[in-house]
Amino acid sequence: METVLEATDLTKDYEDFSLRGVSLTVRSGSISGVFGPNAAGKTTLLKVLAAQAPMQSGAVRVLGQIYETSEGDLKNRVGYVPQEPTFYPDKTATWHARFAAHYFARWDGAGFFSLLETFRVNPLKKVKHLSGGQKKLLSLATALSHGAELLILDEPTAGLDVVHRRSLLDRLRAITADGSRTVLVASHITDGLDEIAEDVTFLHDGRVVLHAAADDLMTRWKWVHYKDGSLDRAIEGRFATLRRQPFGNRGLTDDLPALREAVAPALASGDARIDHASLEDILLSFVKGA
Amino acid sequence: MDPILRRSSFFYVTAFVTYTGLMGRFMLTRDWPAFEVIPLFLPVWLISGMLASEHDERYAFLRTLPLTDRAVVRTKFALILSFVSAAWLLMTAVALFRMGDGVATPSTLVYVTLVCASALLVGALYQIGIW
């Protein structure tokens, strides 16, 4: 599958934080997730990838082009939703639509207002009078209305109620269904996004600690619930995370196929069972182990 | 019209109109050497116009549009240059008009030009600082 975004060895230094040697690829037509705890560098990474902030070193190639020579064209083809919406507070959504329409080559005004209607955002209300969630939805409507081939969304579900969050996730799935659009999304929470992300990148302390296909992760990472004493210490030592609890222990393995033979006797006797692990479990394992 | 230009020009035009309205009339009507003091207010008016324009500016929003930083900066500098050029033209015209009654002299033209050039420099540096 074609690569729409390729970042190589990105570095960005702040006084108290550094993005160090981050490399990332995003496949065409996929939904990719960048997850990590607060201050992991997700927002910084997305800003660099969307040409909102300069990088110190490294290279970013988007849709076969680089920002240094094709910034205007690329920004027509890349939709960016920042963590904090950046609209003019004293202006309305309608004003912003007119403003944006002047610059975007493929601005879809009707689509924009249709999205606002779906999101229940009043286009005549000043931005400063919109709620945090509505501002986020306005930002999303803008990014979705200029025919962007790649959407870079920073915490798109933050501040949204459950109805709008579900609606957004469905929309993201729908727009990538035909393979013509790609979504890169960052979040510190995995609620819902783990269901739709096909590729997953974990960022921690400014570094990529894991980059894998979500299916592969879900196949390999599993919880093993077992009775105390049913697994020997050597097997327990292979768990990425081990939790001892009064009513039975559980260990998180990052390679179930390799471990399956070792736990087979306990599984057969009913002293152990295998359960799926969520992205949050895997992320926590990396953060605590780092 | 470019929306950035349209939005920001409102503040510059307002500053220019108030400057010419308040200060221009002194240059036209007073017998005392008004030209020694009044041009010095030009940088003040320019900076106030810039302050008003930049107060709610959303560069982060502009960066999400298919615009280069260079294009935005060019627009902003064009506004500053236009403001100062218009003020220079106006004050030069008034100075020439007042030469007959001795309020302005040929050296006044040099003085006005120097003040306008300084205002342009101050404005440009201020804009760079904001940027």
C-alpha cells in the first residue's frame, strides 16, 4: 500500500522537552493512531507533520511532496485539527467559512454548513460563545470541507459528548472506506479511537516506543488470568505486566504465540484463561516499564 | 480582497483617519510651528493601529490555511508600508501648502520624511517582534 506520510528521524527541542529521532509512516487509506500519555510529544509531532511548527532536524514527506517547496499545495491537501481550536473569538463560523473559502482551492461551502448542522453548531454564533466541544466540531468541519486527502487530528474526541464522539468515529471510518482519504489521529485516551485505528504508534517521553498494526498488537498482546501457583516464576517473568490480586493473578504478554505452549497445561486444567488486552493496557505497560 | 488584508486594514484605516482628523487639522490651521511636533505622533498612531490589529490575530489559524508564513508577513508589511506612505504623502502635501505662510520650510520636508522612515522601521521591527 502507498505511503502518504513519511517522517524520518524528527527532532524538536523545547526547554523542558524534546522530540527525539521520531520516525513514522502512514499508509494510504488507513486510520493511524498516535497514542501516549500527557506530555509524550503527540501534539508537537502532529504540529511538525502538519507544518504548524518547524523541526530542528529530520525529514517529512507528505503525499510525495515536502513542505519546504510545496507548503501551499500541501496545506490544500492536508486537513489539520489542532488540540485547541484557533479561531477568531469575535467572529462566527460563517465568517470563518468565507475566510477559508478564499484560500482553499477545493472549499465545499455546502458541505461545511451541512456538517455544522449535523454537529449542531450554530453558524451565526460567535466562536467565543461556543462550547469547547462545539469549537472542536467547527475545527473538524473546516478540516473536512476542503477535500483534504490526509487528515491530521489532534485529540479530536476530547471535549465531545458520547453522541458526537460516536458520530465522529463513524464519519472517520466512512471517509477512509474507499481508500481515498487517510487519517492520522493523536490522543492520550484510547476511548473509541482504538476501535478504528488500523496502525498504532505509542509515543512516550518524546520517543516512539512502539509502531505496529493494530491487528497484530491485538493478536500478540493478551492478558493471561491464572490461579496463584499455576504458572511457575519463569513464565511470570516473561509477562510485560504482572498484577497479583487476591482472587487470582494476571499477566500481560506481548507475544502470546510464543507463550502459549508454556501456559497450555494451566489452560487445559482450567487454572488459566486468556483474555484480550486493550490499547490502554498495552500503553500502560510501556509507560510503566519505560 | 484578501481576507487577511481586509480584516487588518480596518484597524490601519481607522488609525490613519483619526490621525489625519486630529493631527492634520493642526498642520493646516495653526500658526505655530506645528510640523515640529505633530509628525512625531505618527509612530504612536501606527503602533496603536498595529496593536489593535494584532490583538486578536490568530496566526495559528492562518497556519492551517494554504498560506506560507512569508505570504502572511508580506501582507502585514504591505499594510504598514501603505499606512506610512499615505501619511507621508499627506504631510508632504500639507507642508508644501503651508510653505507660503512660513509655517513649513524645505527642511520640514526632510524632517517629515525622516519621521516617516523611522515610523516604518519601528513598525516593521514591532511586527517582527509580534511574529
